[in-house]
Amino acid sequence: MATRSRERGFTLLEIAIGMAILGLGVTSAMQVFGSGVQLARAAARRSEAVVHARALMDSALWIPSLRAGETHGEIGDGYRWVRSIRPAGPEDGLAETPEGEMEPEIGLAVITVLVEWNETSGPKNYRIGTMRVVPKDAEE
């Protein structure tokens, strides 16, 4: 009697199931990688906006004669900015001078910088603000 040896191997069905599982794993890994790249890009854009806002704020803090008003412009790479300067008031926590008392010779100016840009998820913005001591006649 002749003995027949059985070779052991993978069937076509086992190979197809293995390829499907591998495909799911690769697809999942690509989605995670793609999301990570998008998050990194959004974080980089926000960091760049923070740097721009800080530079605009610093330039306002070094202006010798600060005047109330609003300025705006574009920085490039899709960034827009608005810088507003106004006298501080009670809405900013500043107490009003009681009647009969002399007005102080110095005042406070509120400086606000807004940087805006567009993302795929919609428009984004970053806002910072501060106050600066100014001569009383310069804040108006």
C-alpha cells in the first residue's frame, strides 16, 4: 500500500482572512498617522499665531506715544491681525475719580491684539491683552 504524504499549508480562505486583517491594521495605522499630522499642523499654526500676537503686543508696548485707535493688517501665510488701544475704564476694574479729587496725571491704556487664520475646520483666532501706563493726555 502506498502512503500518501499530506503537505500542510495555508488554504486560499486563510490567506484571504489574513490579508483582510492586515488591511484593517494598515488602514487604522494610516488614519492614526493622518490625524496626528493634522493635529501637529494645527498646533504649529496656533504657535505661529501666538508668536505674531506677542510681536504685535511688544511693538505696542514700546511705542513712545501711544494713541487710542485700531490698526489691522495681514502678516502672510493666511494670518490677519487687529490691534486696538483704548483708555481703561470702570469695565476694566479701574475706579472712577471721586468728585472733588484731582484727576491723576497718568492713566491706563488697554491694548488688545487679535490674530486670526483659517483652518480646514473653520476660522481660528488667538487674542491677548494687557494694560500700559500712559500720560493722561495720551490715552484719548
